[in-house]
Amino acid sequence: MAIVFTGPAATVRLGYQKAATVGSWRVEGGVLTATVVDADGFRITQSPLELEIPNKEGPPTRRRLADVTVANGYLTARLLKGH
């Protein structure tokens, strides 16, 4: 049984630059799926990309991404272990 995390919104970053804004997202078995609100067609193809999840208190949670794909309004990627 895989652990599932969900959220209402997040940002995908290339360094400090925004590569994409996502709406509802889900992580299951280390795979992220999310609806795309907007994406920079060039930045989203670069690496290293990082998922930035806002927290109510404190700094955002950040996780490195690999194998990022955007198609039909959805983003999929693998979350890498560690930071």
C-alpha cells in the first residue's frame, strides 16, 4: 500500500524561476500527477526542476523532480529521494 499525499496547489521551479504552476496535485508511490495552471514551455523542459509546496507556517517543502512530462493539461514526474 503506497502512501498518498495531495494538495490544492504548488509551484515547479528551475532554480528561483517559475517553470510551472500546478493546481490540485497528488503523489503516490513517488510519482507526482498534477493539473497544470500555467507552464513556461522552455523552463519546464530543463533541469534540475523542483516541486515547491507552500506550508501554512514556515518555509515551503521542496522536492527534486525527474522525468517531468506535461501533456493534455497534466504534469507527471518522479520525486527524487533526498533534497
